[in-house]
Amino acid sequence: MRQFSYQKVISVSDPYDVLVVGGGPAGLAAAIASGRNGARTALVERYGFLGGSATASLVGPFMTSFSGDGRTQIVRGVFDEVVRRMEDLGGAIHPSKVEAGSPYAAYQTFGHAHVTPFDSETLKVVAADMVLSAGVTLYLHTSFVDPMMDTTSLTGAVVHSKSGLQGLAARVVVDCSGDGDVAFRAGAPMMHGRTGDGLMQPMTMFFKVSQVNQAKVDEYVRADPEANAWRLFGALVDEARSRGEFPIERDKLNLFLQPGGRDWRVNVSRVSGVDGTRVEDLTRAEVEGRKQVRDLMTFFRRYLPGFEDAVLLETAAQIGIRETRRITGEYVLTTDDLKYGRHFPDVVALGGYPIDIHPPTGGGGGLAEARRLGLTTANAYEIPYRALVPRGVEQLLVAGRCLSATHEAAGATRVMSTSMAVGQAAGTAAALSAKAAVAPRRMDVRALQATLTAQGAVLEVPVPV
């Protein structure tokens, strides 16, 4: 490959206390938490809106924020405030009101009690309002380029926008890029995909449909009350596949009713063998994903009761990505940690969503396959602060799906509600670290835990009844 050396002198901002890279679920929670804790905070987001996977990729609903037994909401804080603000605008249903097996949960039961249906457009408005109200300086249409470094310590980031290249100086950087871009380019050790072969979970092109006859869908589901409705839809997939009319490597339909009861969010397409950190693979995935949406719309209208006249509303601006890089942190979260509900003295967030792994090749997988393999989780599990701290790089924290966890454990912690809990922890830690002029690696975790608890986060695992 030919090489070209490029050098440019750019302007650098006055130092922010905290710079958050990426405005997805983890990033918006981190920025809000940092700003509310008195830090001069900047948030960089490459799109013209916040929300990341929840908006640009149309991923939803928010998976459960409750404990495994469905009795206790364990993700609160910023997440709960976002949901309640959307609910006030008619753009969400609070998870306490959503039962497993309902159309809002794709008729699924295991792992789907108390999901949060929400409208992506409402989230864009609420997220921006909350970030700006926290005093955060927002840089939309701005992409991370490279870290600014002083030996092994981050001093900010080079970013690019329509204004050109510029440097944003910061005392602490929080990487919420989803792919661990900042940590990777700063030289932090990383894990990539599945142990052994590096293969990653498939991508999914989400889309929304309208003009569905809900009464007809309900009639189809009620016609066989002994059957699981989700499996009834699976039988339609089997029938279509037997006729060569369902070429996608997926054996079930994930159809989530939206707030308002008119539109449906669809999680069915599957693009395997792609790496979200390679532009060639991302390009192929986008093209293939939209082709699959076209095929799925043909299938829906032909086979799915109530969808005969369904209309495609939109495909996601970006394909949904389940997995790419993960940092190797001061602690690597494992399946045993989740299975046995291991206690960590430095706990900063809880999760209750079970392990959900879609195999890198072929169909099937998901929650049922993880259970079959014995990859179970406790009623609730803890996420330690050390899983947010990358090895070998200073003044950097990481939140979101790229936190320090094994391939299997990340199958549980990657979901958006948990990512927001981790984001709040990272943003709070960054603010406290900057104010105390202490490296994040050496900050007072007890002070962090006390601050998180005072601001609505739940750190104590509920006892199953």
C-alpha cells in the first residue's frame, strides 16, 4: 500500500474538564452526569442528533432495566429520567407498565419483561434538551479523528467537522464510541470479537413499518392460546423458507409494537461475517441489510397476518452493530461473574438482561441458545469500575458496549439500558476525577459510589423473593 505523510497545524480549545466521544446511550448519559457534577463538559457526536444505536440505527426497545425476576427496577438515574421525559411527550412507555409476552416485547417472555418501547424522534429531542440543560457544549456533525497524547496520557482529541480539523483539549476523556475508537488509537490493549477466531455477532438493519391491521395480528395470536406467539411467527418463517422465500439466516421474527400502537419496529435481518471496524465491511453490510429489508417486506405482505398492506416507513441511517472491539480493562467481566452475581467492592452499575449471543455464522442463537449452553445470569449482576478503566492509558474511561468483558459476558452488558447506567458512572467518575485532579485509575471509588447513589443510580443488588 502506498503511503502519504500529512501534517497540519490546528487550533486547540481551552481545556474542558471532560470530553465525551460519542453521543449514543452511554455517551449522552455520561455527558449529562459529567455536566451535572460541575465539570466543564463537551460531547462530540458524528450525526446531527444524539441517541446513537437508539436513533441512527433504530435499535429498540430498551431491553429490560429490571432484575431477572421482574420485581425491581435496577437501572434508574439518568436512564429513568430520559424515559419519563419521553413518556411525558407520548414517546415512550415506562418499563414498569410493559409485561413480557406483549406485542411491545415482540410476544417474547424470557428476558423481555419490562422492556421500554420508545419513539426515536422523541429521544432525539429529549436527549439534546437534557445534555444542553446540563451545561454541556455539544459538537454535532463532528467525528473523532485521533487522540491527543502526552506519552501514555490523553490530553484531548483531534476532531473533524465542516469547520475543519481542530483539537479539543480535556483533562479526562470518556470513550463512548461503541467501537472503543479512542482507546484503540491511544494504544490500549483490546479484545476483538469472539475469543479464538475474532468473529463477531452479526449486524441487523432495523426498520419500521406502518399500516398494520393490529386486530388481525391479535386474532392470529389468540387463535392458538396454548402456543407462544413468537413461535407462531417462527412457523411462518419455516413455511416460507421451505418454499425458498425466506433467504435470511434467521429463524424467528422480532416485531416490536411502538408507542401509540400503530407502527412496528422490526429486528429480523442478519448480516454475518462482517467487522464494524472495517469500512469495506460496513459498506457491504449497509447494502446487504437494505436488500434484506426489501425481501422481508415481500415476506410480511405474503405470509404475516395483519401485514398484508404494510408500508415501509424507514430503514435505519446506520446498520445496528452488536459487537466490535472491547477494551482490556483493569478487570475483565466474565460469564461466571454474571452467573453467580459476584460482588465487587467497586460496583458502579447493575444489569439484569440475560446473555444474548447471536452466532457469528449461521442462524439461530440469541437468548434461548445462551440458556441451552448454560450461559445464565443471576437475578442481577454488578459491573465494577475497573471494567471502565483501560490498561496502559491514563486520563481515559470507557463506557458502552466496548467496556471490558468477555465475548459472552458482553452479550448481556451491551444493551442500551445497561450502557446508560455505565455511561452515568463513567461521566460522574470523569467529573470527580477532573475536579480532584486525580487520575481516574486512582480516584476514590467510595466517593463515586456515594455520588451515583445520591443521583438515583442503583448499586445494591435486590434479593429475589
